[in-house]
Amino acid sequence: MSGTAVVSDVLLGLTVMIVAGSVLGVVVMPDVYQKLHYVVPAVLVAPPLVFVAVAVRNGLDESTAQSALALGIVVVSAPFLSHATIRAARIREQGNWEEAADPPERGGRPARS
């Protein structure tokens, strides 16, 4: 077994441990807001480790470029998905906040009737 294979396997093993820990945190936490904190390592820490493992194992080739593209998409879209998840959870719990807009005297628009 070559050194690059060992490094790649160690990185992938670390990735599996991070994702398993994230899953455990999501299962244990009581509400969606706390669960979302445990999703972050699986979304923002694990994919770069997978990319580095692929780059170490394969060098600069087509699979490394595909991994870099996938990593970029995940890293760019993760904050938007988190925001949308929190917004949907809040709307489900408390209703649409546009209905409780600022009063017109404070410069806001009136609530819908």
C-alpha cells in the first residue's frame, strides 16, 4: 500500500467520523435550530476532506476537477440552504412574519388584512 493511499484512507476515515458525529448530534438535539448546528461539520468540513483525499489519491486529473466543482457548489449553497431551513422552521412555528410588519408610523408597511 502506497503512502498516498494511506493518507487518502485516513482522510476518508476522518470524514466518516465527522459525518457520523453530525448524524448523532442531529438525532440527539431536540429542535431544528440546535440540529442545524450539527449539520455544519458534515456540510462544510467533510467535503473538503473528501476533495483532498481524491486529490492525494489521483493527482490533478478529471476526477479531481469534478470533486473541486462539487465542493464549490456545496460550500456556496450551504449558507443559503441553512437560511431557508431556519426560515421555514420559523414560519411553521410562528406563522409568516410578513403579516406582523412594522406599523406605518415607523416607516414600515401595514400588515395584510
